[in-house]
Amino acid sequence: MIVANARELHAISGSDRKSDRVDAEKLARYARVDRRILRPIRHRGEEAQADLLVIRGRAVLVKTRTQLVNAVRGMVKSFGYRMPACKAERFASLKEKIPAGQRQALNPLMEALEQVQQQIDNYEQQIEKLATEKYPETELLRQPWGVGAITSVSYLLTIEDKDRFQQSRDVGCYLGLRPRRSQSSERDPELRITKAGDCFLRSLLVECAQRILSNKAPDTALKRFGERLAARGKKNAYKRAVVAVARKLAILLHKLWVTGEVYEPFPGGSGQKTVQAAA
């Protein structure tokens, strides 16, 4: 069975004589000439899909928690008060900080927030258990600083088969982290990324890239690569740097997964040479 990539079938979806019979004939002709024209996709296995539900369920609760926190802060602020600054996971403990006049009305929201936080904690325990017991190979993916259990398990379950790519560089394209291209003659504009593939994993890799480029992150070759791009000073230079680091991180994780090598922050000792030169 061939599952065609819908992005490659504009000749069918945009036809002015579209019908089931004509569509089937076009698909059959494509498959007979060269099935690579259809860029076949692979469906995820049922077990991997079931395990991913744990991560996706946590993501839904995190969004719900954010909405509850923002709602409480906004309602309190409308009366001239401000809730103390704290992390979202600790916001439920600030119930007594709500002004007395609004406490009774907002208590149901705070109680709901406590329940949501408990369920998030339960999900995180399940994810950690998946990473350590069911998918121990995620330890290889967690070597780079900033990559945790959620990202490593999502990466492994989304790709599922590490041998499906001929080279690690293809992973960046698979996750939609490469720029679009519309080259014609001398015209070759810079375009946004394709955003193909799994959007959830792509967002996780972008979050990891932001952590890698943060001030508290350790010095690595990957961080220096992103800083060089961000320092170019062009419009949206930092955003482009984050996406570029996310793409390189996706390639790096696949390489670690395939080879089983120990992660080196500075491959080939380039970092040590730089430090010695600076000294």
C-alpha cells in the first residue's frame, strides 16, 4: 500500500475536473511511473501512538494551566492588585494571596488549578518512567544540555525507526525545519521554513534551542553556532538562529541515536583549542 503525501498532490486537488474516478487514475499513473513522485509517508505504529498520548495529554493540561493562571491574574489585576511572580507550577499555592473581596469567587479556579497541576505531575512521572524503563535509548538523546525526557521520548516515538533516513541531515527536512525554496532563473528568495511533519516535536525542539541559546546554558559548539547567526544583525536574526539551532539539534539527536556515541560539546576538541588560544 502507498500512502501519498497530500502536499505533493496539487495536480489532483487543484484540478478543474476533479472526481473520484479521475483522481484514482492519476494516482495509479503516478505510482506506475515512479512512486517517489508521491513522496510516500509512513504511519506511526499503534504502540508508539498510544505512548505519545501521554505526552500530548500533558501538553493539553499545560495549556489549560496557563489559561487558568492568566485568568486569575487578570481578574485580580482588574481590582488594582497584582499576584506575586512565581512559576506556573507553584501558582496554586498562592490561594491566600488573592484579595479577600475576590477570594470566594476565584477559589473554584484555584482548586481547578490544583487538580490540573496534580495531573500534570502524574503525566510527568509516566513520561519519566517511559524514558527510563521502556525506552532506555532516550538516554543517548538526553546528553545535550536542554534536552529532557519529554523531548527525547517524543523524538524517539515520532521518528520510531532510526534507520528510515539515509543520512541524519534528512531529519531536519522531515520535521519541517528547512527553508522553503522557490528558485527560478536568477530569482532565489529567502523563505520561511516548510513546517512539514510533526508540529509538536518541532515546537519541542525550538524550545530546546531557546534554552541552548540562553545565558545560563553551558558553552557548546551548538550555542556558538546560534550566537553567530543571531549576531548578524538582520531582521529577525535571533528567530532565525533559534530555528537553525533546532534543525542542527534534530540532526545531532539522530546521529547520537544511530551511532550510540558520547556527546561532545566541542567535536574534535575545537573548544579546548579556543580556550587555550584565549588564555
